[in-house]
Amino acid sequence: MNRDSRYPALPRTSGSPEATIEVDGLRKRFGPTVALDGMTFSVPPGQVTGFVGPNGAGKSTTMRVILGLGAADDGTAVIGGQPYRNLQHPLTHVGSLLDTSALQPSRTARNHLLWLAHSQGLGSRRVDEVVEQVGLKAAIRRRAGGFSLGMRQRLGIAAALLGDPPILMLDEPFNGMDPEGIVWMRGFLRALAAEGRAVFVSSHLMSELQDTADHLVVVGRGKVIADTSVTDFIAAASGDHVELRTAKRAGAMKVLADAGAEVIATAPDVLLVKGLSADRTVAALTAKHVAFAEVTTHRATLEEAYMELTRDAVEYRAAAAAGGTAR
Amino acid sequence: MSLPAAGLSRARYGSQTLHAEWTKLRTLASTGWLLFAVAVLTIAVSAAADASATCQSRGCQTDPAKLSLTGVQVGQAIVAIVAVLAVSNEYSSGMIQVTLAAVPRRLTVLAAKAALIGGLFLAAGAVTVLASVLAGRLILPGHGFTPAHGYQPLSLGDGPVLRAACGSVLYLVLIALLSLGVASAVRESAVAIGLVLGLMYVLPVVASVVSNQQWHRHLEQIGPITAGLYIQDTVDVPSLPLTPWQGLGVLALWAAGALTVGALVLRLRDA
Amino acid sequence: MTTVRPYRSSAPAKRNDFAQLLHAEWTKFRTVPGWVTGMIVAVLVIVGFGLFASGGGVKASSTKACPPGMSSADCRSAAVSLAPPENTIALYLIGTFAGLIAVAVVATMFMSAEYRRGLIRTTFAASPVRGRVLAAKAIVIGAVTFVAGLVGAGGAVIFATDLAHQRGLSVLSVRWPTELRIIAGTAALIAVAAVFTLAIAAIVRRSGATVTIAIVTIVFPYVLSISNGGATGITDFLLRVTPAAAFAVQQPTPQYYLAVTSPATGFFPLAPWAGFAVLCGWTVLALVLAAYLLRRRDA
């Protein structure tokens, strides 16, 4: 699907070249399936960039291509102008977390971090520093196989931080975190970005990203659909509306339509009013003496904006449950 | 929507589990290839052994039936692998949790796997062994194993040859069951294969190296492979440390022991 | 958006060193208790077999050397009428093949465990030059198994010879350079076999298949020739062509032809270093193929 015209492409920022990921025209197929179809975007330093899209949109594949783990059929992916394999001590340039269960179960978590540190010429002192940073000090000498999902996520973050890199690339880091963990992660990622790092976080859940990300790269079917800031994204979505509960449905509909709003009845006594603020809705109804029980303002969420945008790009959709409404 | 009433009869439970295990096995591409490899390798090695043997005159010490069944000693390694993978693949992929959620009676699962693997190799083994004997029948007369030297062409009508052939099929089945038991106990495919192949190869070597006659006999009697292969002997049978069927019985005991240990581990440990 | 001053890593800027990669792979190996145990088991198996073999020896008899100039065929037929086989050091190293099975399992796991859980991606993200990763793994597993082989073979020979002497059995004496060649050769055989297994694991990626291929090509021909009482026909061919040819390093001296010409008594179809070269050839082939596939495939 084409790039949505509501979201103009932002110019590439020119921050420090070493701390930027630049992806240009990536194409990749797995047999007959097209995974990446001209993926182009960049991740600048100093902000959290959310990488969102439906399942199967190509997020993990893109990340793997950036890290040199898979070869693209066409296009380039560079870190500070260099392909990943040319980087000296790559973990000091890009810290990544792709798969939290990529652990040898019988090895202790500390030893896992240790071999990673050794591969970059770092020592056990650095290992202890990152363990402290992610709050795993108590459990770090246990077998990695016995770690819960949340602990594995923290261990993965610790591994990504080992080289103290200016770029962080995390694939679905919120998966499996409990509420406390999500709050911690959110604050942590924002702090990292505030230090001047480029933080690149993929997710397919909007609610987590809404308060974490500054900038969004929305993808679907292997292409970028939107590349914009979070506030602009939400603002451009048509989700703001007022919910009105009233027994006098017909009367209210007429009054509000006259006032210039778009009104939809969603239930016997509930109306969705678009185009009028809550104040003006109340004013219009009281002026014409139409009784109502409740008026609620509904702010568009990132989730709604995203759903609206990616409706056509969703690869896997379950059949609508009997009795539910299909979109 | 109402669910079917719980409480299946034992027989139904067992046959459904069997059906599920068969589906698992037949939808894995590697199963077919490995069975094919068992057949091809066994027949090829048997034929090669036949072709490289000669008999110049009367009274060669060669046992034609055993010679034409030499390939079984090679095919048995692949039989072991198929059986090990049938269990260890479940653990390595984590599917064991799905299997045990679907069929919580763990021993039923193991019994179904055993019945299935046993049946599979009964069928595959029969085909393979028949083909090996046929190859021997065709090849050996051209290498000096003629009636003039005292060797009739191999025929299944001949009592000892029939016993050697049927016994070899059972031998393969027992090897498979032994491997299944070890894999259930150990769970890790590389370690299980190492253990089974180690068991197969270590005792024969140890036995042949020991020159103390008594020890030599005892080691041959208790080794699963050495004892089990007595079933193939058709010449000079009275001089064997055990009768052919006793030898196969030793292997059966080993298989039963391995399955018991495997069942205990399956029952008692976390999945 | 505000321009934030970009972050600079605090990690010391060192040159990328192969030694660091070796250090990482060594750390990977020594921190998995199962693999370390496997190596210890291999050593114990080799020594244990040696002790067992020494106990089952035969009475001393004088050694029979074939006069130089006699054709090997005549010498062999003359040897048939000689006394039963004597103990040679090759006999005490009979456990090498069993230790090799344990080593094959460990070497397989060292590589295939990375594929099982997607750890290979973490490894390649840390060290994107894939050929170097393979080289580092090969060196680590080769070094560890060489040391284990030295300890095992040396221990087996020393303890078993001691035991045999205590029981009054004679051991075919060999000059010390030959003895050194046998022990070091056995350690080298184990090390190269481990590297061969590692390469197969990188090619095949499944641990079950790898262990099988390793055991069938390296151990099985040797076992077959022993249990069939000698290297004849097909077993002779196998002992020349398969990686199992490397067991030839264990033969004491070619000119001692004994009654039973079997690897158990030290008779092999190939000369020691020729046999070892066969294993090395196979290993090099496997490594080249592994390196090619590692680079080509997606992680």
C-alpha cells in the first residue's frame, strides 16, 4: 500500500553520523513470500523511535538485515555510514536485543554476559555494571534456563548495554513484562534517549509505545507507511469524538446535525458526535432543550490511529467472532 | 456448545493416542528419508559383504546367512537414530508440553510411541531383511558358495535361514525400542545417540580384546549387540555361548530395561 | 526537534583482536557444566579401558620380528603360526574410540547449541566476521580435546603398562619416540576428529544428524574391523578411506606382524601419518564447506 499522504516524510536528520541507522530501499524475499518491499527510513540519535506494524510486516526481518544477520536482495542498511560487518567491536556501536530466549539454559546468566563482554574486549567489571543497571543483581548467578520471561527481557537489555553503545535496537522489549516492568522499561528507554542515544524499539502494541516513543516508523507489508512524530500521527487521525448518552435520540441527532456535526448512533441510547467539542455539544443541546444523561470526550489514541492506518496492511486477521462487528 | 463427555474407555484413549503419534511421525519428512536410508544402507552393505567373500573349496568357515545379513549391523545405527529422534525432537522443540497437555497419561504416550516405532520397524525391517537375503541368494553362488562346496542357495524354506531372517527383523525392532527407552531417559538427542551407539560398539570391542576366555564368553553373552546377533548364526550353532533365541532374549531384556528407566524418568520428572 | 548532543560510548577503543574472539569462545565452552563433564568422561573412559585391557593380557612370549627383505605376504602367513597376540600399547589405547564418542557429542553440542535457540544470532551480532567465529570455535575445541587426549592416552599407557608389569605380563617394548608418537598422535587424532565434528555441525545444524555422521565415519569402521577379527576386504577399504584411518597413528611399529592382524594388536592398512592425513583432509574439506555455508546462509 502507498505511503499515506497525511504523513509527509520528514527530512533525514543530520545528527552525529556514528549514531544513526540508515535503511534505504531494502528488499528481501523468502521463496515466494515478499518480506521487505523497499523499506526506507532512518533512526537519528536523541529520541526513541518506535518501529510499529502488524505481525508479519517485516520488522524483525529489517532488524536482522541491519545487523548483518540476513542478506537483503537489494538496498542498503548502514550504521553511521558503515555496514554492520565493518564495525570494530560492533556491540560498542549497536546494542541489540532480538530474541530473549536466545540463551543456553545450563549456563548462568552472568556467564552469558561474560562471554559477550569478552568478545568485545571488555571484562567482568563491565558485566557487573550493566547487571546493576537493569536490576538483576540478585538473580544473575542463576541458570539462564530458570529465568522467567521478565528476567530474560532484563538480561537481554543488559546484554545490549554491555558495550555502552550510542544506538540501541530492541525487538519487542515489552513482551512479557509485568506492569511494574513496563513502567521501568519506559522510563529507562526515555533516559537512554535523553543521554543522546538512538533508541530503536519495535512493537506491535500501541499502548506501550504511546508514552515511550517520540517518533514513529509505521510499516506494513514490507514497506514504510508513515514516518512521523507521535503527536502528528495522533493529530492526523480522525479519532477525537464526543460520546453522548440520551433517551431523546432523534431529537439530539437533528439538533447536532444542524450544528454541523457528524452524528452516528452506536446503540439505542448512545450517539457518537464528530466535529463538535463537548462544550459546544452541551450548549447546542441545552439551547434546544434536549435532555441528555452523559457527555464524554474521547481522545484519539495511538492505537486507534494505528488501526485506522494499517487496516489494509494487516496480514493475519482472525475471522470475526459470531455476534461481533467486523471493521 | 457441549463438550463430549469425559472418561474414554482405555482402549479408545490408547488408540487415539496411537493415531496422534502416527500422524506426528508420518508428517515429518525426515522419517521417510531415514527409513529409506535404513533399507538402502542395509541392503547395500549386505550385498557388498556378499560380493567380497569367496569360498575356494569345501569347508570354508563362512556362514552364508550371517554374511548376507551383515548390513543389519550398519542399518541398526539409523534405526537407533529414528527411535531417538521420535522422542528427543519433542524435547528440543518444546512440543512435549503440548503432547502431555493433550495426553496427560504419560505412560500411554510412551506405550504409543513404542508400539508405533516397533510396528514401523517390523514392517520396514521385514522388507529390508527379505531384500538382503534375496541379494545373498543371488550373489553368493557366483562367489564360490555353490552346492559343490557344500552351500545350497539361501532359501527361506530352510529352517535356520528363516530363523536368522525373522530374528533379524525382531532384532531391529528391539534395537529401536532400546533406543526409545534411552532417549526417554536422557532427552537430549546427541547424548542419547552417543549412549546408544556407544552401547552398540563398546561391548563388542571390549569382548574381542579380552583374551581371558571366560571373560570373553561372559561379555559376549551380556552385550546387547553381541548376544542379539547370535540370532543370525546358522553354522556351528552349538558352539555359541548362548542359543540364538537366548541371545535375542538378552537384547530384549536390555530393551525392556531401557524402556523401564525411560518410563520412570518420564513419569517422575517435570516435562 | 531539538538537536541533542549524540552519545559517545565509554567502552575503550581497542583494535579488533582475534584473541578476544578466542577468549569469548573459551568462556562459552568452560561455562557449560555438561560440556566440561563430557570431556572429563572422555578422559576417564580412555584410561578406564586401558586399565581393563591390561588386566586381560596374555602370558609373555618372545617377540617375533620379520627379517628385513621378507615380503609382507610371506611374513603374514608365517605369522599365522605364531603364538597368540601380545600386548602392545595399541591395546591399552583401545578406549580411544569410546572416548571419541563422548568427544563427538561435546563437539556437536558446542556448535549445534547455538542453532537450537537462535544464539547464533547473538554470536554473529557480537562478531560479524563469520569465518573467524568458526576458526575460533575450532581452535578452542581442538585445544581442549588435545589436552584431554594427552591426559587420557598418557594416563592409559602409563597406568596400564604399570598394571601389566605388576601382573608379570610383558609388553611389546617400543622406543620412546614411537611411544611419544602414539600418545601425541592419539591426542591429535581426537582433536582433529573434534574439529571435524564441529564443522559437520555447522553444515548440518542438527545435533542428532551430526553425532551420527561423526560416529559412523570416525568410530564405526574401526569397531567393525576389530569385531570382525581383522582388516579384510571392506573393512580394509574403510580404514583407508574414512576419517577412521587416523587410528593408524596408534600402531607401534609396522614390521611386527602378529597372529591377529587387527587394530587391536596394532595393525593398520595405512602408515601412521598417512592415516592421520586422511582425517585431516576430510576435516579441511568439512571446514571449507562449513565456512562457505555460514557466510551464505541467513543467521
